Amino acid sequence: MSFKIPNIPPTTNKGIRFPNDLIEQVEEAIRGRDCTFSAFVVAAVRAALESLEEEQTPQDGPEE
């Protein structure tokens, strides 16, 4: 397998306000890990969007 230089997706800087208690919780969750606040938030938003998509997709299963 050959090495491929990773592509960094284009980004846009967005100012967003967080409640102080939420900031503290995120910082505690990432403390001692190789993760930035921004990376955590991006991952959390992706997970939330995937969850919403799953909720909106009709589930195959028995009909009642």
C-alpha cells in the first residue's frame, strides 16, 4: 500500500457561543487526549446529523 497525502477539507471559521458549563464539560472530556475543542465539536455535529438522518429515513420492518 502506498502512502497518500491526506486532503484537508476546506473550512470556514464560524463564531459560536457556548454556555460556560458546556465548554467545561467538553474540555473535561478531551483533557489528556489528542483532540481539540473544534475537532470534538465537529465530530459531535456529524454524529447529531447522522442521527437525524436515521430518524428521518423510513425503517424497514413489520408494519402494524
